[in-house]
Amino acid sequence: MSSPKVLGFLPALTTHPLRPSFPQARCQKLFPRPFSLYWSGVKTRRISSCSAHVERKLAGQNASLQNTEREARIRKNLQKPEFLPSSYETAWVAMVPSSTSLQAPYFPQCVEWIMQNQQENGSWGINEFASSVSKDILLSTLACVIALKKWNVGLEQIRRGLHFIGRNMPIVMDEQITTPNGFNLTFPSMIRLAIQIGLEFPVRQADVDEIILRLREMELKRLAGEKYSARETYLSYVADGSVNLLDWNEVMKFQRKNGSLFNSPSTTAAALVQKYDDNALQYLQFLLNTFGSAVPLTYPRNIHYQLSMLDTLQKLGISHRFSSEINGILDRTYRLWLEGDEEVMLDVETCAMAFRILRMNAYDVSSDGLSHVAASTFQDRQHKYLKDTKSILELYKASEIILSENEYILENIGCWSGILLKEKLCLEGIHNIPSFAEVEHALKFPFYAIVEPLDQKRNIEHFDAISSQILQTNYLPSHLTQDLLALAVEDFSFTQSIYQEELKYIDSWEKENGLDQLQFARQRLPICYFCVAATISPPELSDARIACAKNVLLTVFFDDFFDVGGSKEETDNLIELIEKWDEPREDAFHSEQVKILYTALYSTVNHLGAKASAVQNRDVTQLPVEMWQKGMRCMMTESEWQRAKYAPTVEEYMANSTVSIVVDLMLLPAKYFLGEMISDYMVKHEEYNELRRLMSTICRLLNDTRSVERESAAGKLNSVTLLALHSGGFLSIEEAQKVVNKSIAECRRELLQLVLREDSVVPRSCKELFWKHCKTAFWFYFQVDGLTSPKEMVAEVNALFNEPLKLQTSNPSLSDQPK
């Protein structure tokens, strides 16, 4: 089957004649006319203004050139990852003896590399972002001095390395410093090995003994309580730290097709030191033939790196710049998934990440591919050797992408991975979890309640943490982190400036139409526009965003009018005017309120209709009018129910209220400005109607669950109270809410399944709009009703529209970015 193109979850990866690309849109914003035209009438202008314009143009061209160079470097790294050398892994490969003499190294080039790559402070290892010493650095340095001592070379390097270890030995027992997976077993084992081969540490022997005994015994005591299979798997995974505890014939059962153990050079080398294996040796020879005199942390990891980078590009909001490369990565990953390739399937983190990203980009991947980590015994059998937080977090994220009720594999994974992550937050705390904030955020906000612009800003501001996680895998050169951040900062800052201009325009439109004079109405312009920007975020979609924003605000005004602002005579008058849809006349209005509402509605809908007709090259004015008429009738029906104190059945209520909430009415005009040709056939097709029904149902039920108390106090009924009322006392309000929440979850899964379906009548951009509006609704009603609790929304609104980026980084080079 042909693989689908990338969806908007990696936004704006395709262009259309009707929608300019991002750089083009920006150029049009900065220079709306050809440069030569600015010189017309030069005699009436000051020369200095011309010079200033030239300077601005040259500055813009220079910035564009810099961005092109940045993109080229990122693109090259995406296509061919640059794996950085690992001192620790290289040290273990250096310890493998020659097949002809146990007194000589098999890979002397690794020994030479160690001698040539010691840091000035005596250490080995990568520590680009952190100013303090890490346990990883300490372990790498210990491995390197052992390797040099084994072959009796590099006496000066050994001396300096031992002094570095001695100076920093206290951090070994410091629980406030992140402890790498397996460290508590590996470090004391290697200290013991160092002492056995004659190395002396410049610390008290009692301190050394305490480290060996406390760390090792603590880890072995923990392992003693594990099942045999879990213990053996974990010890095999950290074979370089458990040499005397293993049956090496059993260890070799974990050997992969490429000859490695767990794709780890150090674990493979440790096994080779104990037991010769031709396939293991060929694996190490291949690495050195590929990378020269040093080896990476793990290999092969191309797919893992590329998916991590793809995920990072999305998190930073710059994936639209790399559409071709991303499509290629997804296609290749999908092919390897179907083939059951070891590089994808046997690494838990890679497998989970591949599943999540492929599924969210409309590739047909079954959750059966995660069955090997879904068994109830998985956490007992294997997670001890894969207990790093990132793997569990990726499994948790993957488990959220459920498309049907019977995906029990994902439910199983979500259950135990969520428990493990919560335990880690409680027991290990912020100091021992590098991705503490990301874990906390993932547990608090499900993927369907995250709005992209706000999340991207958070990720940019905390980019140091994201980039350091990638760096920990020894993948990402530091100059690339600067390139990524520079592009992300520029894109967000530009987009924020577009939002600010649009917000000013919408505010002036509201005042010009007299809507700000309606005393009964909730003045919620910033919040309403925030929801629009969250749903339609690309800066080049300004027309779509403005069309949607005007309709959202109109529906809020009309909703308030039918709820509290209008008398029966006024609402009847307004409905009559909307049904006739004629040019407004002064004697047609029952009140000034009716006049303001109808005049604003009539002029706005007609204006947007004419503009959309020009874009679509056909008349599209009639459908929005019909939808407004239908929506207002349903609002009137609810008003009449309330006045008559009538309690409709749940079925009656839902049939009416999913129309009266008018979410599709808000979005329809925007769809005409997405760069797709939208026909009446598409909009009236059963697929479109089902998308509309599911989205409207979700929004209505979310609103109902958040407004039960408020609406009950006002004498209004909704789905929750009606369900309890018509249950004959069988359901309490709390129990009714649980039933409604279950319905919301079912509709959400069905909506996502429909959005991700490949064979579709409705254009992909339109389907994405349904889903993104759904995500915005979940965010909006996540804890409160955003419109009735505006104070809770102020921080988010300000963060997106008003507050500049505040980069939080420990790396000075990353903070030196254009404002």
C-alpha cells in the first residue's frame, strides 16, 4: 500500500497554490511591494528613510541566509545522523584482548583514542551542557583508566584520571545527582576491578570500601527480590558491571542478529572478554570500520535518533521546514515496522515512539506491534533493565493513542506505565529524573488536551532539557541545538507578532459593529481568540483564523443574548430577522440590542461569504446563512424549554444542543481559507456529517460536565442533570457524570479514528481542523469552563499573545539568540 503523507500533527508540511509557504508569507508581510517601488517619489522622501529601508532589507536577507544554512545543517543530520563517540563504550571495546595474545588489545586504535581524548580536568566523556560533574562522566573516566592500565600505557593519563575520580568521589553517593541506569552495580564492580589490576585511588580505603559495599549490596538486595527471569535479564543488560554474577552461555541468548547484546558496544565487549564469539567480534569490527577509532553509545540507532529529532522538530514548531525529510523518515520507519525489524521492535523506546508517531500521521500500525511489552508480566520480566524514565514515558504516550474500545494492549501498557511514572515522581524526585517536568506534564495533560502553540512555547523555553536528553544518547552535536533553537525562536516570535496584529484587528471589528456596547455579553475577546489560534495556529492561515474568530465571537454574543440578555419579544424578533435574511431596516428592530446583533451578523456573514466565494471560485454564501438559521432556531428552542421549565429527554436534548453549540458554524468559514477546494458535496457527505456530529457531541458534553453546578443554580438542565433526572433515582449526579465522561471518551476515539482514516472524501486539512478544535475544547474545559472562569485563562492568554520567550538554559551559547 502507498504510505500516506504527513498530517498536520507535524503541521504545514505541504503547500498549496492558495496557501503561500511560511517564508513567502513572511516576505509578503515584511515587503508587500517590490523593492524598486519604494524608490518612486524619492524626491519627496528623506534619504535617511531610504537608507533605513535598505538596511532593514539587507538585515532580512542576512537572516534568511542564516536560516537557510541552519536548515541545511539540520537536514543533513536528519538524513545521516552524526553519532558522537562514547568514552565509556570505547573503553570497553579497548579492553577486548587480541585473538593471538592476551597481552595485546584487539583494537589498539581504541586505546590510542582514549589517550588522545582526555579532558583538561583529567576526565573522559561528554558534558557540554552541565557545569558540574555527572556520574556518567565519573563512570566513563573509570572505564578509560582501567583500559589504559590493562595494557600498561598512558601512565600520565591514568594519574590524572585517578585524581579526577578521587576529587569527585563524593558525588557517587549523592542522591541529589541523577543516577544512570545500572550505575549502582557497574561503578562498584569496576572500582573492584581497578583495585585488582593495581590502580590506587587518592581517597581513603574506607571510603572506597563503603562505595563497593553499599552500592553493590543495595542493588543486589533489590535484585534478590526479583523473579529469576527479571534478574537474569537485568544482569545481562549491565553485563559490564556484573561479570562475576553471570552464566555467559545464558547471556548470549540475548544476542541479536547483528551480533550485539542489546545493540550495546560495552555489553558486547564485556561478553567478548569473557567468552569468544565470532558474531560479537564482527559487530565490534563493523563499528570501528564505520566510525573509526571510537564507538557510539549504542548502534544501530538511526531510526531512534531520526524519530527523536522528528519529535523535537514538532515540539519546537519547526517541522514544517523539513517536510521531505520527515516523509522519508516516516516511510522508512513504517517499512521497518511492517518487516518487524530488530532496530525498531526490540528497543522499547524506539518501538513505542515509532508506534505513536506513525499512528498519529495516519500510517496503519496495529497495537499488536507492542504486544511484547503489554503482557502483565512485562514489568516483572524486563522493565528492570529498561527502567529508564524515557522508555516508560514513551510507552505511556503510545498507550494514549487508542482508536477503538478493544485495544486492550494499549490499555494494559497505559495502566502499568502510568503507575511506574507516578512512583518515579514520588520516590526518585526531580533530581534523579532528567525529564521530571516532561513526565509531570504528560501525566497531568493527556495528548488530546494539549494545544500546539502554547506547548511549543513551553518546549522552546525549556529547550535545554529537551536537547540534553537527546545529547545523553550521544547523538546531537551542540551546534545543532543552537540551530534548532534559533529557528524555533524566530518562528514563534514571528507568529506571536501575527497573533497580536490579528487580535487588534478583531478588537476594532468588534467595536465598529457596536458589540462592545452589549451590556449583557461576556467580554471574552482574548480568550475566544486564544481558542481560535490554538486551533488554527500556522501564521500563514490568517484569513482562516480571522473568519473563525469573528464567528466564535458572534456565537458567544448570541448565546448570551438567548440565555440572559434578551426578552421573549427580542429573541422572537431576532429569529424572524435571521429567517428572512434581508438588508437591515431601521423599523425592523424591536430594540437597539437586536439591531446591533443582527447588523453585525448580517454584514459579517455576507462579507466572509463573498471573500470565501472569491477564494473557492464559486458561490459559497448560502450554506453559512442556513447554518446560522438552524443554530439560532435551536438556541431559541433551549430558551423556550427553560421558560416553560420543560425537561426534554436526553435524546431530545442532544439532538438540539449539538446544533445549538454551533461549533461547526464557527469552523465552516475557516475551512474555505485552508488552501483546499471545498465542494458542497464534501460538506454534505456522510463522512463530514459524522465528523461534525462527533466534534459537536464532544464539545457539548464537555461543556455540560463543567457547568452542571452553575446551570443547575440558574434553573437550566443539561445532559448530566437530565440523565440523572430520567434514571428514576438510579443515577446520582456524580454517577451521571461518569456515564457522560465515558461517552466523551468514546466519541473522541471515534473522531480520531475518522480523522486518521486514509480513504476519505473530506480533505485532510479539514479533518485536522475538527481534531484540533476538539483538542482545544478539551484544554478549554480541562479544569474549568474557560468562558465563565476567565481568571484561570489569563496566564495562558498572556503567554501566547503578550509575553516574549524566556529561555531557561544552562548553556550560554543557547541563550544568545535573536529576540
